[in-house]
Amino acid sequence: MTPRKIAIPNPIVMSENLFLPDTNSRTEKYTALIPQIEALISTESDLIANLANVAAALKEAMGFFWVGFYLVKHDELVLGPFQGPIACTRIKKGKGVCGTAWAEAKTIIVEDVDEFPGHIACSSNSKSEIVLPVIKNGTVKLILDIDSDQLADFNEEDQAHLERLTKIIEDRL
């Protein structure tokens, strides 16, 4: 396997590189990527800067259609840092996949977004989705939303790795 380099910004050095295995295995990619994301955000205290880098690293390394965060602000989710096409700006609690993950405080995997009751279609190109809450002291603080342009693109493997990542983000809150 030849590692693939991806340039990412770093507050100390002008650019950094992610080193990823040259493989189609998501497990191998997550295994290589998540510790690098953890190191990248460990020296930065600004939440928005960290979320921006996490979204960019996930989108670039994993090739997802859309990766982004929604921040809980009062009674709605408000769009935060993301990578991909223009997105919905505000989502009410319990509405769509993101609002439901917030209301239920649990990860939701949707194999076909057209089959999810009340799905909010920010892009007609989105076909499947995984949404993970970031919970601090028993309260959902933000949502990680990842969309694919392929049906049934997410599974328990993605969930396990991404929940590990959301725990790292939680620890930085």
C-alpha cells in the first residue's frame, strides 16, 4: 500500500499532510485517519476551526458527498462548518434525519433518504446518510451529518468509527 498525501492546514505549520493507505477499505482509512484528526485538533482551541478541519479531512479522505456539522442553538440546529454543496441552514428538533438524531440523542443510519419520513432534501443528489450527535454532559451540543450519493452507503462499521470521532470532538468541547 502506498500512502496517499492530502494537504490540510495547521495553525503552527503552513500545511500538513494526512497519510492514508492506498486502499478501498473504509476500516483501514478510518484507522489511519482518526488519530490524525485527533492530533490535528489537539492544538487548536477554537471549535469552529476544528470542526472545519474535521469536515474537510473526512470529505477528502473518505470521498463522501457531503460532510458537515449542525450546532445546537436554542431550539434549532444551525449550519456550521461543512464540505460539499450548499446545505439547509436551520433545522428544528425532531425534523428530518438531523433533527431526529438530536431529539433521540442517537446515531441514525438511513439507507435511502427518500424512505425516511420527513427527510429534508437539501440536495437531490443525497441518497443515504449517517447522522451522529455529539453529546456533552448528557446534552446534544452538535450534530455530525454525512451524506452519500450512493444508496445504503453507511453501516455499523462507519457508525463505530465515526462515534469514536464524535467522542474525540466531545472531549474538545
